[in-house]
Amino acid sequence: MDWKLFERICNAPGVPGHEDAAQEIVAEVLGACCNEVRRDRMGNVIGLKKATRRGRKGSRPRRVVLAAHVDEIGLMVKHIDERGFIGFHPIGGLHTQVLVSQRVVIHGRKPVRGAIVPNMKDINDKVAALTDLRIDTGLPRQALTDLVEVGDTVTLDSPVERLNEKTYIGRNFDNRIGAYCVLDAMRRVGSLAVDAYAVGTVQEEVGVRGMGPAAFAIEPDLALAIDGSLCQGPYGDEKERLCVLGQGTGIYLIDGLTIGDRRLVHFLGDLCRREGIPWQKNIGGGTDASALQKSRCGALVTTVGAPVRYMHSTVQICHDDDIEATIRLLKAFLEHAQELAIDHP
């Protein structure tokens, strides 16, 4: 684990449509290990590491994509009342139970800290509507409006921390873990027989909006979206549990938007067995894989990623061994992608 890079990428703000701070880190790392790095109109960062070994005889190198979205769930300032309390609009899948009593950072003319406050006159088991919640910065309206205006973004003030030797806690492991894994895999990989594209995508949390234009431009043959694998904590039906924290990377079989290509899923499983990489089967939510699969004439895709507990909360938990397994699988995939037969008989 490169803790310095992991901490930087996880602590950078980047709600959908405002991913610049996180994307600057992505571009910096890819710039040091890729032949080309560019940023498209949507804000996706695309790095290309060109093939240096001969792949398939008599044809161009395959185009292989590793894609991880860098946006995180967050908020936008919607109004400021006469007393200086802030109403907000959610950006991405957020729930009241997660937000109440959480500290936040408002990204205004300069960062302003505050908290999403409970209604102390109405404490009961009833769940408040998101529209009824307010942010309190402790500032009067005039001082606040000198720093903050409608449209400013808000992130949850929960920096990444070590829980213990092997586990970490943070607000946005969906999907900064995926971004970290892609960056580290691209740094580790050596000579390739494929053209390897690493893409930090935008606006995945609001409907997989960024990956489509990037996929159209690249026209990949094979692709992996890298995202969190669903991992239950103490709640839920035991029969629904697939991925377990600390037991390896997750390989998606199916999710809400994509059926993983069975040839690719089997190939990844075989790679894990051959390389001694711990892995688990996963069924998850929709990811950037859907846009990769449907672009132009289509591509063989699925999603992989380290298990994450409590996605879309401020206390997401992940395991160092799962992160390392994911990086190793991505590296092995790029080094052997030319071996997979992708044409239907």
C-alpha cells in the first residue's frame, strides 16, 4: 500500500460534476507512467500505455480499458436562510440516516466547515426527509454569504484513516479504492502486448454519464470497470452475502446494468488461480461497465473490485489484502489480455 497516494486520492473532494481536485491526482500519476494522458470535454482523464510487445499476428494491438469513477456522493448548497442555516440538494444516492449529525466541508470561496444537524425538538424514530435537513456552520448569514453561495458543493468531512493494521475507514471508498487500484496497477505493469487505457471517469454516481463518451472515443475490445464489491456487515440475510472482507477481490457476475461477459469472467477466474490471487464472485449494483459494453460495436466487459462495507455512508470500510489482490488482478489482466479469444464462433 502506497499510503501517501491512497490518502491523497481518498481525501480529495470530487462530487459529480466537480471532480477536478481528484482528477488532478489521477492525471499526475498517469502522466508519470503512460505514453499519453488527456482530458475530454466531460472531464474524464484518459491515460494510454502503448503496446511494446507483439500481440496478435497481423493486426493492431487490442485496446484494453481499466475504468474507475472518481466522483463521490455529496451535496450542493440550495439556499441560505435569514439565520444562516443552509439547505442542500443531494448529488448521488444519499439517505437521511447517513447524513444526520455528520460534519461537512462546503467548498465555497474558501472551505467552510459545518455539520448536518438534527431537529432536537423532534427526536424520535421517524426518519426526516432530506429536504428538512440543514447545515449549521455557526456563522451568521452575512459572514456566511461572504464565503458561500448557492451552487457550492459540499463533501462529508470524513478523511481516510486506519482502523487497524489491515483495515481502513473513509467516506468515499466507492470508488476511490477503485481509482487507487487502477493507478497502482498502471504503475506496476511492465511491457505489454495490448494498448492499455486507464480512465478516471466522472459522474458515475448520477447515472453513469462520463464513461460513455470516453468509451466511444477509445472503442475498446476488452474492458474492466473497477468499483467496490458489495460486502455485508452485521445486517441482512446471510444467504445474500457473497463477498467477505479480507478474502480477496470481487469479480462481478452480474449487476443492475450489466451481465458480465462469461468468457471474460472465466478468464479472470483462471488468471486468479494461475497467479495465486484470492478472489470471490460478486453480484453488485450498476457500474461504468454498462457504458463500456454498449459503446460503438460493443466490448467484452465486467466489473472487479475490492469488497467495501457500508457503501454510500461516511464509514465505508475496506481491507488492505483485498486492495492488493485487486491490483494484482488488474496487472495480470493487462499482461495477458491478448490471450483471450473474444470473437464468437
